[in-house]
Amino acid sequence: MAAGHLALPNGLGIDHLEGEQRIRTGVGPNEFTASEDRDPWVGTPWPKSVPARLEAIPTAP
């Protein structure tokens, strides 16, 4: 990837069943994008044009 670019994978997030309870451990990309930043027909984020901000997460010493 080029410097200054981020990747936004397609998908619905990651979840699995534990017994009868669904455990969700991932987030689908549509939860990060506004409706106007998605394809109106299928609802997926527009490739290469979704606004984003990247912030560093402090690490433990």
C-alpha cells in the first residue's frame, strides 16, 4: 500500500456461536462509513474514497 493509505476490508465482521449465544468480535466496514459514502444499491463502502482518520494507540511500557 502507498504511504498515507488505509485498507478497509469488505465483510460483515467476525462472529461465532458459543452454545446458543452469538459472540461478535469484529466490526463490519459499513459501521465505519456514513450512508452517503456507500454504494446505494448494495450498501458497500465506495472503494478508494471513504474518508478516514488514523490515530496512534499508546502502547504499554
